Amino acid sequence: MTIIDNAVYVNGRRFAEPSSLDQTFEVMASCNGMAWIGMFRPDAAEMATLASEFSLHELAVEDTIMAHQRPKLEKYDNVLFTVLRPARYLDEQEAVEFGELHIFTGEDFVVTIRHAETPGLASTRTRLEADPELLAMGPEAVLYAILDQVVDDYQPVVNGLENDIDEIEDQLFAGDPNVSRRIYQLSREVIHFQRAIHPLQEILHQLKGGFAKYGVNVELQRNLRDVEDHVESLTVRADSFRQLLQNALTVDGTLTANRQNEANAAQNEELKKISSWAAILFAPSFVAGIYGMNFKVMPELEWPWGYPFAIGLMLLVGFVMYVIFKKKSWL
């Protein structure tokens, strides 16, 4: 059974708890109450029953069965079909986990359908039941309360992402080699979060457009505007996160290039030293090689000072080359 909670409300108070959908329809007809049916991944047969009783449009029903929908608000005759993407932050994985929530809102019913384990709507229902005056405003009040919870639940997500971005700034200047990967991963999470939250502005704008037409309670209008302000604030922060991560990626590229240049410069200095000493050692080897060929006819072979002269020439050439390389700062 995919029904999580099923209740009929009269004047904002829980009047009955039917055990099946058929009983729910009967109670609604007998007491002229409002039904709130909470479901988890209903099958096609259950959706067909709901669609038949509440006149749900086949396209909305198909979207609910298929799931994986973007956040949106669609109106089919007198029924609003809302799709939301609740989210929660997983600190250990440094990832944002998204759910999917479908809401059918009619004149005297609300059907909420979850496609993920979280978030549950029990706390929302409890809060509304504790405020019968608000719940008595009807399905619009339930839709408002759900929107309010989803938006409130975005705040820990924003805080978690902000904390991770602060840590990235520290990693950047510490030279952590894994920072690039972390930036890319967080950028992906921020983009997914933006896709969940940006459509809420249009959803709330559409709801505001129907305030006057459908005579929405003034207090409920104020509450929805408060949710809209909260959404706008979260949207600005999420957009700033993406810009910060793009800047961080640019800085990381610059720092990496600088470190590479420094490494290349250090390597060049080492090569200069090696080459200089090789040249200095090559000069004596060259002179020794000439005199080691043992030809009979060679200058200074019979000269008594030939050997000291050769040794002195080796030292002199080596010393001159050392002075030259030292002056060029190669040694």
C-alpha cells in the first residue's frame, strides 16, 4: 500500500481517517470536507482511481507515474499540478540529495506524491493540524505549507555548500592537488541546486497571479510573499556560489601555472649548474685526451716542462670557465 497518510478535514480539523481511497471519497461526499491524501510512489492502478475520482488530467497523471520531472506549476481546469524538488545536504559526501514531490490541488482535495524517501511531510501536516484556522483555508493553505517547508529545507543545503566553498579557498592557497576535483564536484552540486530552486520564482509568480481571481485569503497571500522573498534570497546566494566556484577554478589554474613555472625555473637552474660543471670538467679531459694520443711527433713531448704545462693548462681553463659561469650566476 502506497498511502502514507489519508485524512478528511472539516473546518480545519481532522474529521476522519479512511482506510482506503474508496472510503475517502465516500466520507468527502457525506461531510463536505477536504481530503489530504499522502502517497509514496503509487502504481498506475491507484493513480487511475485518483484520476477518475478527482478528474486529474491524463498528462499530469502520466508525469506522476513516470516521475523525473522538473519543478513546475501547471493548471488543468480546476486542478493545480505542482512539481517540487526538495533537497537535503549530505555533509559526509559533500553532496546534495534531491527528492521529487508532486502535488495535486483541487477545490476540496490535496494529493501529495513523493518519489523519494525524503523529505516526509508528516511535520508539515502536524504543523497545519496544530493551526486549524490556517488549515480551514483549504487546499491553498496546504500547498503554501508544503512550499514553505521545501524552501526552509533549502537553507541547510545553502549553509553546507557555503561551508565547503570556504574550505576550498583555504585549499587553494595551501596547494592541495585535489582542490580542482573538489571544485568541479561542488560546481555540479550547485548547478543541480539552481535547477531545483530557480523555477520556484516562476511558480510563486503564477500563484500570485491567481490571488485575486480565486479570492485567496489575505493572510495566506502574505505568507506566500514571505516564501517568495526567501526563495529570492536563496537564489541570489546559489548564483553567487556558482560565480565563486568559477573564480576559484580560475585562481586554481593560475596558481597551478605559477607553481609549474617555478618548478621549470628551478629545473632550469639545476640544468645550468650541471651543464657548467660538465663544461668545466670537459676542458681538462680535452687537454688530457690530446696528450694521451701518444703520437711521436707532438709539441712539447720532449720538453721537460711539458707535463706541468699540461696540468697547469687544465687548471687554468677550468678556472676561467668557473669564473665565467659564476659571473653569469650559473653556479
